[in-house]
Amino acid sequence: MHIGDFFDLKMLDEIMRSWSKATGLATVAVDNEGKYISGEIGFTDFCIKYTRGSKEGCRRCVKCDNECSGTYYCHAGLMDFSHDIIVDGQFMGKIIGGQVLPGAPDEDKFRSMAVELGIDPDKYIEALRKGPIRSEESIRAASELLGRVVNMLVNFEYSKKKNENLINTMNDELGNSMKLIRQVEDYSKDLDGIENRQNILSLNASIEAARAGEAGRGFAVVAGEVRNLSARSSEVNRHIKDTLANLDDSITKMDKARVSI
């Protein structure tokens, strides 16, 4: 199951863009295989162009993406966040982001990091200065809010889709049940015809047996068995009709329950 099977990813992207615009935090959504399912929203040059743009920096970033959760400090010293998207107990993906400083940076530390990652220190610091600064408390609150909202919406859409599938299945089964009822009703009508013919045959046999006198005694026995068979057929037919009526009533109740879902 993929999150895109039941959730509008375009709507997810729009929600995250509005949130990013309001908070100044970067964010992106990934599926359960780590593939992007939204745009790279609000990403900074410091993170994307320079840190992830270097081979070693990218390796460290991917490690953080895969191993860190909640709100945390990334390897580059910025605050990031990662919140799992869980649907019906199943991991469906993550909302990750951040790329913000919780306070004024130690530029000497970042210059040393730039050298370590093979990045021009001046360009690295220039990009760093353009990044947003937010308090740690506001970063945590904003990221947790986004995580909760996304999980709430995704689970709501999943439940709605699940109910739709259930209703479709019930509709199919109700349709099949009605077809079976109609088939049995047709068989019951055939049984009515057989029952009538058996009664006529029994009557004719009784008349012929009476005409034949002593010689028709065996014929009379056969006529009696035919009457018994006809009576038994009639009893079975009544049971079939009663069962069909009960089944039809149950299906009607199921249909009313389906409509009320």
C-alpha cells in the first residue's frame, strides 16, 4: 500500500507549502521507500546547494534523514525534524525538514566544517547568513503541529477510502446475493410445476387403479407414493420460500446499514 493510493499528494504539497510560508521552515515528504512525494519546500542553499552538494555532506545528511526522528540537531549544526506518517499501524513515510538555526551561529565552526566538506568557506558562510533563525521551542512546536496535522488528514482519508471499499464490496455481495435469490426463486417455481404434475399423475393413477380393480392394486400403491412425494416436495418448497423471505429481509437490513455508513 502506498500513501498515494488513498491520499491526494497535491493537497499534501499545498498544505506543506502554506505551513512553510507561515513558519519559515523547510520541509519535504517522503514515502516508505524514501522517495519524495512532495516538492522540496523552502530548502536553503546552505543545505541543498552546499552541504548536500558535497559528497561527504550528502552522506551525512542521508544518515540523519534515515536515523533521526522528532526534532534534532543535524550533523551541520542546524535544527531539523522528522515525523513518521503512520496509517493503521503501518509506516507510510515521513515529514522531514527544518534547516534553521536556533540562534546566532559560530561562523568559525562553520568555516572549519566547510573545509572538512570541501566547500568554499566564504560561500558557505554567505549561504548560512541567509538562513532563518528560530527559537528551539518554536521549531519544535511548529514541526510537531505539521506532523500531527498530516497524520490526522492522511488517516482520515485512509478511513474514508477504506469505508468506500467496504461499501463497494457490500454492494457487489448484495448484488450477487440477490441474483442467487432470484435463481432459487426460479427453481422454486419449477418445483411448483413438478408438484402440480405429480398431483395430476397421482390422481390419474388412482383413477386408473380404481378402474382396473384387483389388477390395479399395485398401480394404487404407486399412486400413493407419488402423492407422498408430492406432499414432501410441497413441504420442501415451503421451506425454500420461508428461507428466501428471511434471506431477503436480512439483505434489506444490510442495505440499510450500508447506506447509513
